[in-house]
Amino acid sequence: MNNQLKALIIDDEEPARLLIRSYLELFPDIQIVGECINGFEGLKSIQSEKPDLVFLDIQMPKISGFEMLELLDEFPQVIFSTAFDEYAIKAFEFNAVDYLLKPYSKERFSQSVNKAIDRIRQKAGPAVGLSKIAGGTMPDGMFLDRIVVKTGQKIKVIAIDRVEYLESEDDYVMIYTDDGRYLKQMTMGYFEEHLDPAEFIRVHRSHIVRISMIVQLEPYDKETKVLVMKSGKKIHTSKTGMKRLREVLGF
């Protein structure tokens, strides 16, 4: 029994969960430690059960499978099981075990699970990179419309239109909104790439601001200025940031 591997199924569709459970009967060495219908439940179960393997849907209520992965501190091996194929290439790039496109056969499922077992038995490292998959797999021309953060034991979904500015905090980013601030383990480069440039601009290596929340520009030196945000926060621009701002605001 000690050699059994623990598996968790996260999918909002009951038939999909039943199919995985049925197919896993072929693998007596794998114990199903839980089934979850959304990313909130999935996150809690991963933290409590510490499964070796997770079968994960992408499109789910509340938060997506990708958004759930962003919140993990430690990663199990992950097999994506989804009806959507547009994320497949990036899933492999980020070292997921496999990507099962629904509907899939028992043979295809077994192939995927055997690959996962090999990784686990060989003590392969965790699926590093999965925490960055959400933005990395966004279709061209699409930008973030929300940010999911973990505050203690709670999960908060922040609508992008609530964000005033973002500030670099070493390997984290502090997100300032109209109802508080929230820390996210992500890079400024990630947000610069995945926030709509029509709404946000990077004015300094440490700051990205919502353009519509700038209420005043105060002089600082010959080439830069201080931005006054709607909240009263004052943010220095860099030379490059000031150049970008001039281009956007047309002055």
C-alpha cells in the first residue's frame, strides 16, 4: 500500500470524472484521493492530500485550471483533460505530463498515465513552469481580464478594472486596487506583456499604471515627471517610461 500513488481528479463535469475513475481501474497502484468540481476545491485538496498526479480540466467555474496552478507552491505531475485544444502546445512547453483532448480512448489515457508513473517513479522534478502557464497560453490579441491571488487561506479574484497600479516587490508584484493591495508571485514582465497596452503602461521598472487613473503630472526633472494617481499615490517615471507616456497621451 505504501507504494501506491495518489491521484486527484479536478473537473466540473461528472461524466468526465466518472470516465477517469473508470479508466484508472486499470492501474491498481493508483489511489484516487479525491474529486473536485472547480479550482477552489482543487487547490484545497492538493494542499491537503498532496497527490502525486492531478487530472486537471481547464475551463471550469469560478477559476480555471490554469489560474489554480498559479496559486500552488508545490506542483504534482499534471495531466490536462479538456475539450479545448488551443493550449496544448504551451502545456507541453511548461512540462505537463500530457494533454488529453476529450473525447479520448482508454488506450490514449493509459499511455498518458504510464508516462506520469514513469516520471513519478524516477523521482522527476515537479512540473516547473506550470505556475506561469495562464498568461503564457493566452491567445494572441487577448489580455488578462482578472487576476487570481491567494490571501492566507482565501482566494480572491480581482477584476482588471479594479486595478490602479502594480509595483515590483522582488520576485513578487503588489497589485493595488480600490479595495486594498494584494501580493502575487509573478514578474512585472509577465504583467507588462499580458495587460492591455491601451489601458496600462509601464512607466518605470518598478511600476505599471492604469492610464485612466493618472490625474496629474508633476515636474521632477528635465526628462521625467511624477505621476499622481487617483488614490493620491505619487509614482516616479523613468526616461523610457516618460517617453512611452508621451506617445500614449500625445504631448
